[in-house]
Amino acid sequence: MNILSVFLLALAMSADAFAAAIGKGAMLHRPRLVEALRTGIIFGSIEAVTPLIGWGLGRMAAGYVTAWDHWIAFAILSILGVRMIWSGLKPDTSDHEKPRSHSFALLAVTALGTSIDAMSVGVSLAFLDVDILPVAAMIGIVTCIMVSIGVLLGRMLGSASKHSAEIIGGMLLIGIGSLILYQHLSSLTG
């Protein structure tokens, strides 16, 4: 994977965390930079660890599926992309009261929920024999930045942008999966 692919993957992985951060920011009364950075660090750290876990699991199974690795990566990324697009298209029906503050536990659970797709991506990257450490670091850094921005923008933007971020992130995942498949199939014919 080249640096652009890694960045786009990181951007796609951070989209649902960004969307959640907008919601978290909208729930706070005048979110401050310190709260935004704290939230970003929690989300970014978890988002960086989950692809490592997925990659480890994928490496254990990689020997059994090397003939199909590109199709597996394409399928996983496409399914996650479609899921994100679907989630972005659904209307927001939650009507919760605003919390007084966000606890570490609440942020960690939210971050874990938004990072399950990063674990699946880690599995698919194991099949492609990608150096996972720079990819996981990029995912963590981009997520930290995007979540910090999302918290600060949440108050102004509300929930409308949340859906757009999920749709764009889903399209990026499908695009990356398609690129992986195309590169593999074109290397067979070339």
C-alpha cells in the first residue's frame, strides 16, 4: 500500500469516529480544546490498537486463504463501506438528554464501538502482507485529529454532518477495496 492508500484508509476508518465525535461535541456545553484533545486521544489510541488485533488474528489464518486474500479484503472493506453508507443514510432517532460530562468509560466504549471496522480492516491487511505498524499509527493519528475537530465542530454542526461523514467514509472503504482487487487482478494479467 502506498502512502495515499494508507492515508485514505485512515481517513475512512476515522469517519465513524468523527461522526460520533460530532455527536459528543453537540452533547457538551461549549466543548473546550482540552476535552476535544482528550476525546481524540482516547478514540485514536483505541482505533490504532484494533487493527493490530485484527492483523494478528488475520496472520494466524493467512496461510489458509492466500489464494483468496484480495477477494477477502475487497469483501470485508466493501461490506464495511456499505454498512457505513447505510448508517449514514438512516435518520437519527435518538433523543437523549445532554450529559454533564463525558466519562472515560463512555468515551472508551464509544471508541471501541466505532473501531470494530478497523479490526476487520486489520484482518484484511494481514492477508495482503502489509506492514501494519505504520498503518495502525496513521489510523490512530488521523482518528485523533478528526475526533478532536469533530468534538469542537459538534456544537455548531449538529447531527447533519454526522451522516455525511459516514457516507463518505463508506465510499472510501469501498474504493480502497476495489483498488486492492483491481491491483491484484491487473498484476495477474500484466
